[in-house]
Amino acid sequence: MAAKRKRVEFKILAPQAEKVLLAGTFNQWSSSTDPMRRDSTGTWKKIKLLPHGRHEYKFIVDGMWTLDPGCPDTVPNQHGTQNNLIDLS
């Protein structure tokens, strides 16, 4: 039986951005796998089905790695900065 997955919506308000991507442990930190879509309010969104457990992620806004302002949970990474953390227990 396949592991149960949970629907997670990632979003960031970036009305001036040309391109926003979602990168994290769930896609091997790919800078091309998960482009996000902008709605009429300038909010970029991406829905992922993720397995239970802890997942680290960041947004790539016009080439700049950016923390999710809507997620207060962060952990240090090997680059001396922080990653956002979600725990799907």
C-alpha cells in the first residue's frame, strides 16, 4: 500500500515577480521542477501531495532563494542560512 500523502498549498505574495519556483527536500531542491502560478492578487501558488514527515523548502523568486513569510518554522541549512520547515505528522 502506498504511503498516505497530504495536500499542501504553498503560497507567497510577490506581485512584481516574473517567475517563482518551489524547491525543497521533496523535489531534491530542484530549481526547475515546481514552477508556481500567479493569481490575480499577485500571490504565487503551488499544490503538492507530500508524504508524512518533515519537509524543508524555500521559494526561488526571480532567481533569489527566499523564505516563506507565512511559515514561522525554520531550520539552519549547510549554506549558513535558513530553510522553512513543515511537519506533516
